[in-house]
Amino acid sequence: KGFPLSLSFIPMIVGGFDFGYMDIEGYAQESAGFTAWKLGAGMLNRVSDGAELETQIYYRYRSWGNYNYAQETTSNVSVRENSVNLSIGVNFHY
């Protein structure tokens, strides 16, 4: 969501949910899944009529489920990630 302050700078709130899967080997399960969410802030800076620079900084939490090794003596494996990310990009309008 953007909030225009002037013609060249637009601050925004960044947020969202994410999920995904990947194939894994050596575990009792065939695939691993995760859920994630992020929350942060950013800014659009219009550099010309056809382009703008986008910057974002956000906190991301991602949780992979519990998985068991494919062995007789198994133990659960789970991963939780916490990160702060900086994203810089260019948007072109045509």
C-alpha cells in the first residue's frame, strides 16, 4: 500500500504470507513444506516518467515443518528462520 507524499517519493507498508515445498532425500517424508510471513516498510522513488526505484526493508519469519530421518532411530528436525532483508529494485512503466 503506497501513501503519496509528493510526485517523486511514495512510502509504503510491506507485508505478506508465503508457503512453499521442496523435494528432500534421506527423510521419511518425500517433500518439505514451509510457511512464512513478512512485515516492513519501503519507498518508491520516481526517477523518470518511465522508471522508479523501489527499496524495502522487512522482517521475515519462516517455519519449516517437523521431519524425521529415514532411519530406525529417528528424531524430529525442524527449522525456524528469522531475518531482516533489504530489497532494492527498479520498476519500468511502459
